[in-house]
Amino acid sequence: MSRVERTSVLGVPVDRVDFDGAVAHVEALLDSGMKRQCVLAMNPEKVMRLKGDPALFEFVSGAALLIPDGYGVVLAAKILGLPSLTLVTGVDLMVRLARLAESRGFGVFLFGGTEEANRGAAESLARTMPALKISGRRNGYFDQGKEHEVVALINQCRPDMLFVALGSPRQEAWMRRFLPQLDVGICQGVGGTFDVLGGVARRAPKAVQRLRLEWLYRLLADPSRAKRQAALPRFAAEVLRERLRTL
Ligand code: UDP
């Protein structure tokens, strides 16, 4: 079994992997026959949230893979003199995992997003990866109390990989509650990825991504994110405080 090295940023765990390492780790997990292995994304917002939510912290800490999905986390590791981290974005990892699924014959299930985004994401994957086995899909809107129907649908489809796109922290809370009942190999929390894959939302242009300003692009495109992104200056302040403490 491949292993990944785990470090921690402000007391919150995160893995030292790159894309190849992350894909290899997932492949090894699936080949070993292990079930219900979580792949979750770490970014400054989540680090701040987990510090104030012990139950979620415990669940997240038990994940098989915690990818450094926000540049803020990578930069914080640098500033704090921690072992270096590589940016592994959740959206790009999902596409890489879908390619793995296509080449190895693993089935995938897409859960979450609006019906338009969900269908669009499935169509886009099917177009670019014609041999991909899409075991099933379901949008992320359902009445409270109907969760067991979603769980039953996923289990009927028996996917090896389940991608959950309900946004954070909703998707982590959903996984924490329902993963024990799910017959899946791995489960990746992918946030707003189906919106991007399905063509409902546009990702920042490559130049903006290279400048590490994707968060700013998302904020300008959707100002309602401002409340969530208020965690960013708090995160930066904590990193600086920690740095000064260790001078
Ligand atoms: N969403 C959903 N069900 C809900 C609420 C949200 O499926 O009850 C989806 C929504 O359609 C969107 C995603 O969750 O596709 C949230 O995207 P966001 O960009 O906020 O997530 P992040 O990547 O920032 O966690």
C-alpha cells in the first residue's frame, strides 16, 4: 500500500502529495479492496472552520487523503518553515481520478450540484473520456429526510468512486453521516466542481490561476462568497502570529 506523508498547518492535517502521488494512492486504495476511503480538500477556509468544529475535525482527520487544494495552505507551510506542500486542486484531481477510472474500468458516480451542472458534468466527462463507466448520477437537491433514497440509489449503482459536490461544509457533514452506509471504494468531496465541468460556472483563466489569484476571481464572479472568504484574513493573521511566535 502506498503511503502519503501527513503534516499539519495550524494544527490541521494535510498531506504532502502531488497529483501523481494522489492518483497512485487512490489506485492503491481501490486495488486493496478498501471501502469508504475519503479524499478531502484542505484550504484556508476549511482550516479555520475545523479549528472551531471538533466533530468535523475528527472526521476529516480520518480521511485517507487530504489534498492541499488552496494556495494559502501551501504558502502558509512555506512561511512557517514546514515541509513543502504542492498545490493539488480538487477539480483537477477529480478529472485525473476519472481518467484513472476510465483506464482501469472503475465506475464513477456524480452526486451533487444542480441538475444542469450535474448532467453537464457527466456529459462533459463522457465526451472527453468515452470509455469512462458512469455508474450513476444524482443532483444535490433533495427534501430533508429523503437522504436514504440517495444512499440507496448510490448503493444500487455500486460505484468504485463517488464524487460529492454539495459545497463545504455540507458535503463533509453529509459524508460523515452517510458514508458508513455507502458501498463505495473512495469518496471525494469536490465542492463546486460540477459547476465548472458542466459549464455552469467558469474557472479563472490560466493566467489568473498561475498568479494564485483564483480565490479573488471566484469572489469577484460571486460576491456572495465574501462571507466565507472572510476566513482568509483570519487565516493569514494566524499564520503570521504563529510565525512570530516561533521566531
Ligand atoms: N449544492 C448542492 N446541494 C445543496 C447546496 C449546494 O448540490 O443543497 C451544490 C451547488 O449546486 C454547487 C456546490 O454545491 O454546485 C457548491 O459550490 P461552492 O462553489 O460553493 O463549493 P466549494 O467548492 O466552495 O466548497
